Amino acid sequence: MGNEKSSPRPDSGSLHRRDFLKLTGLGAVAAFSCADREEAERLAAGAPTVPADLTWGKAPCRYCGTGCGVEVGVAGGVHGGKVVAVRGDEKSPVNRGLLCVKGYHLPALLYGRDRLLYPMRRRPDGALERLSWEAALDLVAERYQAALDADGPEAVAVYGSGQWTVFDGYAALKWVKGGLRSNNLDPNARLCMASAVSGFVSQFQSDEPMGCYEDFEAGDDFVLWGNNMAEMHPVLFSRILENKRGNPGVRIIDLATRRTPTSEYADLYVEFKPGTDLALANGILHLLVAQGKVDRAFVAENLVFRRGIEELEAIGWGCYGEQAQRYTFEDEARESSFAELETFLADYAPPRVSELTGVPEAQIRSLAAIYGEGSRGTVSLWCMGVNQHTRGTWMNNLITDLHLLTGKIGRPGANPFSLTGQPSACGTVREVGTIANRLPADMVVTDPEHRHKAEQIWGLAPGTIPEKPGYHAVDMFRALARGDVKVIWIQTTNPWVTLPNLNRFERKPGDGRFVIVSDIYPTPSTAVADLVLPSAAWVEREGVFGNSERRTQQWHKLVDPPGEAREDAWQIIQVARRMGMGHLFPWPDDAWHEPMFEEYRKFTIGTGKDLASYEQLRETRGLIWPVVGGKETRYRYAAGFDPYVTKRKGVHFYKAKGYGERAAFWLRPYHPPAEVPDDEYPFWLSTGRILEHWHTGSMTRRVRQLHQAAPEAYVELNRADAAELGVKSGDRVRLVSRRGELELPVAVDGRGQPPRGSVFVPFFDESRLVNLVTLDAMDSISKQPDYKKCAVRVERV
Amino acid sequence: MKKSPPTPLSRAPLFQRGEPDSSLRLGSCRAGSACRFAALALAVVLAACNDGKELAPVPGHDGVTKSAASERALRRAFDGAPPVIPHAAFGPCVSCHSDSGMAVEGVGFSPPSPHARTKGMSAVSRCQQCHVFQTTRAVFADNGFDGLRQDLRRGRRLNALAPPVIPHQILMRENCQACHSGPTAREEIRTSHPERARCRQCHVEQRTTEVFETSGP
């Protein structure tokens, strides 16, 4: 364009450049900061080239559970060097060179100028003062010992993370369960995928999915249950889109309570009323049975049928309101049968399901046709929509039931596939077992044989590990608020942003508790801590993560952490030593990662959860367990793939000893949500994440490009609701629930579009805490809170 | 595998400035006049810094036909990071950032996507997975990240007549012409022969700096 005036004029209605400049105004749109400008000038002046000492090392991405491989560019060597770039690792089978915007901006997460650099203790006047590591570690040991002496092992707790490396989690597990002799160890992953754990465990007596990411190329139909994959697992969504591009018959089915960027790519968008996914899944099961789409041979060979407690009064909604302070619901399994299933499903004929869910009967039939079409591979995907659900375990069960009934399981392109949101929710939390009732490799503290095996590997006296499960996450913080837990150490997570109904957890000065927080940046959680410890982040230390497809990935330390920051596992080991528990960590200070991993690996060998050797992990872009004879297993339980399966074909659920090595099909009814909109609080509130920010934003908000793309939380309103309220995008409204209130700017027709009577708020913004409004009802079995459904009122400000 | 639309070949110059393919023209945007209006807000307005000076306009503006390294660096956290989107939101990205780019009346030349032909990852399917808008200039907390800068050395060649090797990664940059030809190509890397569509027949990617060593006599 420019000086070339010969170009044809656009037709009428177009404007000249000068005009649109006037229209938009100078400050109206995107612009670049002065720092950018300086950089540009610097670049223009010199002739910049790549640093001569630039080296590239491998690592998995720091953020979500996808586990993309990145190559990390470091200038200046490990000591004193800096990360200057990342690029997608073309050798990684996970992402094959592609990243999302968070991944591409990984290096900057390390260099926020407010990194925590030194241990700091809170003075009586509320200010933080620096102290030495020696003094800080002494203080932690002293506080734990004092609480143990005075109130016993139930008064101490550790709250961990799905972002812990395997080393951090294993050190914490061994110290808490084998040293402190407490089971008060639970992770933030309780808020994130506990329902998936109880789902898989209740059906296969072993956690984690059977498929792998190759399902995304092998599948024909992808059914997304309440899963905004385009934003939350973008690189995996790209794999599906690529499959679809090459194979036009591939279909994406988006089952959701609001339109999201994922919906734009869906062949079928099915909108259901919040919480009625239970009815929808049963409605599909009803049609599959009624239409004879059941794979009878598969069912006869591989399934048992079970029912649990189904009375609403007997179950409740865990921890809601003034219900039991320590919620102790236990499901009870009883035998059932296919015949009973047929009777049970009589309640879920299309007309009733349509009425409950708001989904047209034709769409329910379409869904049944998709699951029922034997020749097509169906992959069901889900994440927080199903897991953060007052009946999350049930919903996990029902999705897997759809696959069990149709035999669409344990082969490429036909699997139920649960996605995880944290980089090592699987590798650390679920596999190491940093959970109140668990031990490594699917073992539980309530089983004497399991405790015995752990005590043997750890060289501890029989009876060291207590059998009573500890507090689950929400209960742990309630116990802290009550005073039953006196000392808590929180690592790599930000509970004062993420816990539901945060109002309950406000700390009062002089409450007599001692809260230790290890993190890399100041957060609302470090703000209430008595002791703040600076942690090393990501490639500032050696690590292992395990992703959503059972892939274990190792990386080396590539740069030094800033200041005096040290890795979380090191912090735990030092405290253990000070408490006379040094025998738990007998390895030399300069070479403990490999021997620690090899000890942990002993738990897995021969169990069907076999991990690769550390040496092999170093050499590869991760391997999918079970790794037997150095070979990974892409499809668990599947003949021809899984070395534990001796059958010539089909599947063998060999981990489910309690079900005669078959999978359990659970009959699960529809129950309504804990709180539903009424005249006073007429809107549904759902919360969640967005592409640019990861969880509470403590890392991504410090990355300029990400913050500038999404600087603050907002509330998505339906256009008609906004019109009725008399507000438009950018106006401020107040969200009020029975628990709290919050002011937010409105977003209408943004990236997400809720239906009428429904609003959505992302939770990344620590200055607009949506969890002041959310409800702390939870799944009775998994104890995972439901952040997706509560009732609010929207007021114009 | 669905194929990308064919690339214009030697019969016509790759970029016919002033006569863009009318099917690509803004005026024909299927989204109608709302889109058209929004497109005009395609804001290449680079607001002033504190010193009150405006940044150089983007390529294609007022006769500026090359993308300076400094302009390029402005939009990236480091060399290799996806650029942020320097204009307001409107319409589907690929309607302007097509395989071959297009001139947008009143705005300038809209550069083609370098990864319109990236295989295996639907790179063109969801642009905003990697490219995000800037909605504010504020920062949450200051960041001292100092990223890798663009390597401006040219690809090595055996002699003055030999084709230079490709000194950068190919992944996500499969459409060579996006950067090496057309109005937005920097002069120093602009190809003299855009009509030869198979670039990598002569230019190969340099993947290592090591040399071949024979194992014996």
C-alpha cells in the first residue's frame, strides 16, 4: 500500500487510514512499552548475535499436565548463566515441537524481579525479616518437634503440590509418613484430580488412564465432557485438530455448560444444565442398552457390576455448611448385574433426561449413536468440569462405563482419557502417593501389607507408618483454622487463592499456629505465612515430572537459582536431619537425586506401574509406564501392548484383583448440585482457567506478554442478561453469593459465552478472589471441591 | 491430508503490490460490514512512549516496505517466541494473514503466516493459542528477563555463488516466502528469486556445527 496509489478502492463503507486513526484514537489499541523500545533501539544499533556459549538442554514445560517437551536455551553456563530462550522440542513425542503461548514464554517465569531470595520470618509487627537458612531450618524443625511433643502427629501437616517434582513429593512422603509418623500429607491436586483418582481406582483398582496421546491421532470421535481443551490443553487439542484436518470424518463433540473457544471447533455442541451431566451419561447408557449397542462378549468377559450408596441424605455434599466438621463418608460397594442395570436405566429414558439436562432428545440420541457405533474409535476427554463436581467420582465412573459397555477401551483411539492440570499431578501426587491415605504405586496406608512393604523398602521398624488416613486438603485447612493442626508447611502452591469459600480460612493474629510457605514469588499465601522459604524453580534444579499419559520425564539443573533459593526436596531433607530423621535420606549432599529415584522405583517394579531407570530417563524424552525390559507401554491392559497381559487379544484388567481381574461397571444415579439458583441468587457461577494464565497466576502474571494479554479477572455474562442488567463489556458488577462478594468487570461475547442465567469467572487474579464467593461443597468420595456450581446474584455497581 | 491452497508461482510476481487478489481483499470479507469496520481499526497505531515520540510505523505504512530487526524484536519476548498481535481484534486471522499475505486498504501489507504449511500440528487452526493480544501496557510485577536476540548473521555459503544454508530452525517457518519475499521482507534477507517455489532444493537447514569425520582410511 503506502505510496502505491493504484490499488483499487475497497467498496463503500470503507474508510481511509486517516479516518480510522481518528476513530480508534491514539491510545485506543495495543502498543509497546518503553522497555521494548529501548530494546529495539539497542538491537538496531548493534549487530546482535547469539551468545557464543549458548547451549540447549531438555525439560518438560513447567505448567500443565500435558508435559510438552521444551529445549531450554542457556547463556553463560549452569553457574551464573541465564535462560534466554525456549523452543518446542521436536524430539518430544508429546508436542513434536509445538508449544502454547505459556510454554513459549517459559523463561520469563524465572526472572520476575520480586523473586523470593532469602528465608524470611514474620516479626510480631507483621513485617518480614531475613534470616539464614540455618536459623530458618532450625525453626521449622523446632516447631514440628514442639507440636509433635505437645499434640502428637495429628497436629502437624504438609500441604504439597502437583507441581512438586517426584523428588519433592517422595521426600515429603517419606518424611511425613516414615519420619513424623503422620498421614497429614495432602496435595493441591485434591482440588484438581482427586475424582479421577477415585474414579480409576474404583473401576480398575489402579490409578491413571490406559491410553496415551496417540489416541488423538487414532480416534475418530472425541467427546469432551465439560472440557475447554482449546485453552487448557492447547497442544493436545492441536493434535486432535490435525487429525481432523487430515481425516474430515473425525468429529469433536463439545458437552459443556457454556460456549468456549473449544466449541468453535466442535461438530456438535451440546449444552446441558450445570450438574446434569450425570443424567446425560445415564441417558446415553439407557439408549445403548435399549438399542442393543452393548458389546455383550466384552461385558461377559471383562466386567463386574457394582452399586454404591445412592441415597442423597446419606451422602450429602461433604463439608457444606455446618455439616460434619470432619467429613467421613465412605462409599459401600455391593454387587450388581447387567439385569439390574437395565432396570436402573429405566429412569433415564430420553424425555426425562432431556427435561433434566435441557439437551434436546435428538442430541442425546446422537451421542448414543456416537458411543454405540462399534466401528469408530471414541475417546472421551475430561478435566475439571467432571472432577470438580459434587459427584465427581460418579461422573468419572459413568464416562468410563460408556466405554466399558461398548468395549471401547484399551485399544488405540478408543479410551476414556482423563486430563490433568498440573505438570506432575500424575508423576508425583498419584504415583508417589502424596495423598492422605496413600503410599507409592497404588498402595494405601489402610492396608497392613502395603504399609509393611513401604517399611521394608525404607528400612523402618514394622508399625512405623500409621494406618489412619490424614486430613484431605479442605479438611486440613479447616483443622488449621480450628487449631487441631498447629504447624503446616505449604510448598509450591497457593491455597489462600485456590481453596473454596476462602472466608473460612482467614488467619487471625496470634492464633498460635505456625504456617511455613515455600514458594518462588510473594503470593496471598506467603502473605499469611509465619516463615517464607525461597524455592528453586523449574530448571534451577534437577527434576522429574509425570504427565497425563503416564510419561515420566527427567531434566537436569540448567541454571543456578537466584539468591539463596533452594529446591523443596532439599528443604525437607534438611529439616528431617535436624529432627533426627536423617536416616531417611542417607545419600550424599551432592548426588542424591539418582539414588532417591532408584529407591522410589523399587516400589513400582513388578506392580504394573514399573518406572524406567534413572539412567534411561536421562537419555530419553520420557517413557510411558509400565516400563518393562526398557520398553514403554502405550496401552495399558491391552494385549499386544502391555507386557503384563498374557492374553493373545483383547484386554485384561490385571490390577483389579478385588474384582477377579475385571473392571467394575458402577451404576450411578443423578443427584442435583449442592446449591442451585433461586430468586435471591438467580445465576449459576462457574470458575476456571484461561489460556494465558496458569492457575493462580503467580508465575504467568509476571510474564509481561501474558499479563498484558489478560491483565485481570472478569465475569462472563450472557448478552441478554447483560442487557437486562443494563451493563456492557467493561462495566463493573458485583457478584454476591451466600458466602461473599466480589466486584468484577463484565465481559460480554468474549472468548466464553455462558447461556442465560449463568456466569463464569477465571480464578487467576489474586486481587479479585472468586473463591470468596464459591461454595465448599465436595465430592463425598474423592473430597474434591466443586468450583463449577454455586448460586450468585449479579448487581450493577 | 488436506492441501494448502496453491502458492502463486512465477507467472506473476508473488506480491503484486497495489493489485491484491480481489478475493482476499478486505472488502470481500465474508463477515460483512461489521468485520470490515473492525478491520479498519486494525490498529497499527503505536502509541507514544513517555518521551512523546511515536514508534516507527509498521511495515507497509507510508512506503515503509521492510521489517526492521528492531520492529521484529518489539513484538517478541525473545528470538523464537511467537510475536504478540500488534493490532486490535477482528475477523479470522487467516483472512488477512493468508498463505501469501495481502494488502489491506488503508492499513498496509498484512504479512503472510510463516507456518501456513506447518505439518502435523494444525498450526494455522488456532492462532491465538500462541499469539495473544496486548490489552494493556501495565505490568503485574517487573521482570528482568533478558531474552535471546535475533541472530542477524546470514547463512554461510561455500562461495559467493553457492546458495546460503538456512541458519535457523525450519519448524513453524515452513513458508519461506513469508519472511524472505514480499513487501515485508527485510532487504538483507529478501530473495532475488521468489518465483522458484522449492526453496529447500538448494537451501538446506544447518542442523549442526560439527564436521564429518571419517572412521578410517
